Amino acid sequence: MISLKRYEQCVAIANDESRDLRVRVIALRMATRAKTAALHRALLNHPHILKQAFAPGAPFYGVPSYTMQPDGSMKRNAPALVVHSSDGGQRIVERSGRKP
């Protein structure tokens, strides 16, 4: 959690109007780097978080994702297709991925 502590310190410096503008900009850049490092660490330690974001009802549902293949190429995982019928029903059709 060092990154989050550093983030809070950098944000405090960036918001301090008595400091030089250059110092505040550098602090803001450092805060961004600390926040990004914390996000990367969270995704590495808890990879299921990212999968939950693409689950049905989640914010990124329907956005295509990619899976790395053993040969190093990337396979596009096509989003599910929702088919609506005239009687108001709907069904979800899973589609297979493809290599771009």
C-alpha cells in the first residue's frame, strides 16, 4: 500500500497553492504513477477483478477482450450477441473468437 500512501502525499502537494507550479505538476505526475502502480498491483494480485468488469451487468459487458495464445498471438474474444425477437423475448448467443 506504499503507492496509495505516496499518492495521497503527492495529491496534497499538488493541491498546495503556496508551492511553485513546477513542483505541483511534478507531484501530480508522481500521483498518477503511484495510482497506476497500485492498479497494476491490484490486477496482478486479484486477476478475477478484471473478469468481473466484463461480466453480464458489469460496466464493460459487451466490450471485446483479447486472450494471448501460446504462440504469442492475440485472439479477440467477440462479445456475446443479444438477439431480440418480435414477441419481446431475447436470447444471448456466444460467438467464437478470432485472431486479428
